[in-house]
Amino acid sequence: MSNYMHIEINKILFKEESYAIQGAVFEVYKEIGSGFLEPIYQECLLRELNFRKIPFLAQPEMRLSYKGILLDQVYRPDFLCYDSIMLELKATKVLTDDFRAQLFNYLKISKLRLGLLINFGHNPRVEIERIVL
């Protein structure tokens, strides 16, 4: 394997963007900690992303299709940042495979490659899992 191929394989997808988002997440957790419901974290993160000038859409309406036909039903991830990274927020003691599957399916249907599953309910610190397609 050449060095070039090795570098490409080990390259972290959206490294700088992910780092910026994680900084915003850590700041929210540092300010308010755990113990709140998900909508509180959504609003705080929205404000922190604005403070940091991170481009995002909050709960964007995303369309689904079935066999090439658009469905009436839509889904709304918590955030879409940099037009490339989907964020799904939770406020629970433990992240489950159901939460991971939800984000994975959102990524698959949207054709995006990176999602961050963020759990503000974990104590003593926030959890962030990268889901990559």
C-alpha cells in the first residue's frame, strides 16, 4: 500500500467541522450539565452554534422516497451543520442501538456520510458518537 492510500484511509471525515461542533456541544454541557429534557439542549446548542458562527439548519424537513416516489411523511433531524453533518441529540442515561440505527437510517436516506449522535443525559460528561457511512 502506498503512503498516499494510507493517508486517505486514515483521514477523518470532516475533521475540522466536527471539532468545531464538538466544541459547541462541550460548551453547552459545561454551562448547564445533565438533567434537562432534549428541547432545552436543542435550544442551547442552537444558540451556541450561532455564537460560534457554525452554519446549520435546525430541524430541517427532509423528504423520503419509496421506490422513487416522494412520501408525504418527512423526518427532521435535530441539526444539519455545514450542509454535511447531521446531529441527533438525546438526553438519556445510555445510548442504545436504536438511537444509532435511527441516525444511520437518516444518513442513508439523506445520502450524507457523517452523523454525530450526542447524548447530553450522560453523566459525568456528554457523549458524542460518530456514525460514518
